[in-house]
Amino acid sequence: MTFIDSHSHLILKEFDNDRDNVIQQALSNGITHIVQSCDNLDEIEKNLILTKKYGNLYSSVGIHPHEAKLWTDVSYDTIIKYTKEEKVIAIGETGLDFYYNHSPQDIQLKVFREQIKIANEASLPLIIHTRDAFKETIKILKEEKIKHGGVFHCYTGDLDIAKEALKLGFYISWSGIITFKKAFDLREVAKNIPLKNTLIETDCPFLTPLPHRGERNEPKYVKYVAEELAKIHNVSVDKVGEITSENTKILFGIK
Ligand SMILES: [Zn+2]
């Protein structure tokens, strides 16, 4: 059985004591590739060091909606420069988070639009983080004429929005949340999204799936997300791993 963790944050301090061990453990437990997400432009250098050390690691480059206030006049050009790096395969994570509002909404909107423009200019897919702003997110993607699709990471929206996302060429990515006991509605949405439009992720160190909820999350636990999807779609875990891995490779252009 093999899987790809399509969204992780292995450079965060939670992994400072055992990062290499966590990655080795993942690679020896059937995780063939890991896509590192980038939250701000300080992180990208650290991500690049990690992706150069491990052939199967890739990274996005971008600014998280929480950190949109860090955007400056040079951010656009800086991100464009990093897109030329071989291991950089997406723009993000970007989007809108109107739940926490760690950055003012008008700034989040501007920085999201800028990063869609970058994705279009660099011919890369977009990694989207969105919370309490699903309609606005779809509206802006349409207005900015997103060209190369992407993924709604750690999806928690409803079926209508998910269908809109698919129409725009996006995949839906499921995290450990779908294993949570109370996530009935989300599992119902997942049931209605074909596996051919689906990715899986950990978003580690956050959102640890059952049965490890409460512990630090890590890439090897992505198999629990796959197991839940296998139950939902009534197929083998192997099949879920196979299809979602293929989808991730197609989306991010990785081998
Ligand atoms: Zn993330």
C-alpha cells in the first residue's frame, strides 16, 4: 500500500527534535511523496533545504491568509522567483480565513488575488486554505480566471461549493477531520465527490486522525484518512492510495 501526503508542515518547531526520523518513518511506511505547504516567505528557504535533502519531498511557495499582513511590494516578485526552483510545484497556501481573521479581510482578499495571478503567470496549481469564506473564495477564483486549478486543502465545506471547485478544475483534499466521530456531514460530502477528484493529506502536525487524535500528526498517519475514504466509497484502501497518489502527481506534475 502506498500513499502521498499532499499537505504537510514538517519545518514547524513540533518536528525540531526528530524531523529526519519522522520523514524516514513515513518513507518506510509506504508514503512515496510528501508535499510541503508554505505559510510565509521565511518558510520557503527551510522547505527548499528539506526538499533538496529528500528526493520525494516537494514544496509550495506562498503566503497563508493568516499571514497576509506580511505581504509587501516585493512579495509578488519574490514568489515568482521561487517558482523557478525545481522542487516548487504550487502556489500557496493561500485563500481566505474569515473565521480567525488573523489578517484584516481586505488584505486577505488582495493577497489572495495576487497569488492567483502568480499561479496563472507561473503556470502552477494553487493550494487553497479557506474557512468561513467558501462563496467569496469561489467568486474570486472566477473573477481572476484561475487557469491551472489546484486543491481545496483540508476541505470542510458543503457539497455545492465542492462541486463549484471541481468545475474550476480543483481537487478536494481530505484530512484527518473525516475520521472524527462527529464529522457525519463531511463524510456525506466525501461520499459524493468521486475519488478521481480527491487527494488525501495530514496537514501535520495538526488535525491528527483517529485513532491517534490528541497526539502530534505526521505523514505516515495519512493512511487513516485513506482507510476512512475506503469505507466511505466501499473500495479497498489500496485503491484509495493508488487513485489519490495518481491525482496528486497529475495536479503537481511530479513523478
Ligand atoms: Zn496547511
